[in-house]
Amino acid sequence: MSSEPVYKRVLLKASGEALMGSQGFGIDVAVADRIASDIAEARQMGVEVGVVVGGGNIFRGVAVASKGGDRVTGDHMGMLGTVINALALATSLRKLNIDTVVLSAISMPELCESFSQRATLYHLSMGRVVIFAGGTGNPFFTTDSAAALRAAEMGAQAIFKGTQVDGIYSADPKKDPFATRFDRLTHQEVLDKGLAVMDVAAVALARENSIPIIVFSIHEKGGFAEILTGGGLKTIVSDN
């Protein structure tokens, strides 16, 4: 393991559920602060960081559709949940004196700036952490797809997918004690095996743009920086 980061520009995808901590709903500020400290550590190493955060701790659009509601409206409500999470994480980063900007795919100028690739690249060049809110801005697309899209747009060298476990398994290791853990896979193997680490559209988009996906536990303090320097437990999805 080197003290120098393997990647210089990355996209971190964090689930909304990660922000809940042990709560059943909403945002645990202590958890947001801890994730912010991991991002700050990466910034101190000179790594440029973009972040996509989900909204499942607040609202899931598919929940509306499953009960006979309108999926489009449900997804719009879920996008608003991602904005709430993005603002919370930005607050935690600013407490650490990390210059941070929130860019939303849905225009709401009173709360945050609107997303554009030009704005993204400018803020990264100024040393800011860029948090992408509002998903892709379109219904029927997950925040995993938003992560792959934003990673391609910002020229990220890797997508870091922070999950509840330390990599990709053949089944849920919390439910199946015989689940096999993978150290390395190709994008196509993830698709062929139906491994539920990111949705199909996200994995395909990452593959088309030759962006590796690194899956690790977001609950390990300091884990993000450790993996950035080549250590730590993770699964690497790459065709190289």
C-alpha cells in the first residue's frame, strides 16, 4: 500500500440509508459528520471528490408506485430527498472547513446551484468537494445511474460505491453465511451474475466509459482514504 492515492479524481456514491445510522428514518448527524471526515481526509491527500447521495432514508419513489401511485411523482419526491441529504452532508463538510458546493439536477437556486458539467469542472478545479443532488433530474433512473453519469461527466477515474458490507458477495452475507466474496470482477461479470451492487444501467454506463467501480464498506472510519491508497477491503470491478 502506498501513501500516494491511486486515483486523483473520484466519485463517491453513498446511499441515503448510510446517513440514517442506527435510526429508522432521517439523518444521523454523527454519521454525516463521520462520512464528511472521510471525504476531508481524501481531499487532504489531494484527491478531487464528487459525491452522489441517495434519498432512501427519506423517501423512495418506487414505494409510491408499488401502492398504485404515480411513479413519476414518486421519483420527483425521492429527488427532493437527495437534496435534503446533500445539504446535510455539505453542512458536515463545511464544519471541517472543506469548501463544498451542492449542484442540483433540479433547479432550486434559493437552496443550491444548478448542475452543469462546466460548473462541476470549475468547482473541482477550485479545490471544492462537489455534491450532486436531484439524481439525474429524470424519473425512472436511480441515484446509482446518477453516480455513473456524473462520474463520466466529471472525468472521474473511479466510482467508489459505499455500501453496508466490505465488497461484492454472491448473496447477502447478512442472510447467507455461505455467500462468496469477490475481490475482482469485470463489469460484464457483474451483469451476467446479476450481482445487485448497482443497477444494470449504472454498471453498463461505467463499462462504456471504462470507469472502474470500487465497492467498500462506508461504515469503516478512514476506509475511504485507505482504499484510495491501495489498501483496505474492497471489490474492484474493472475490465483492465
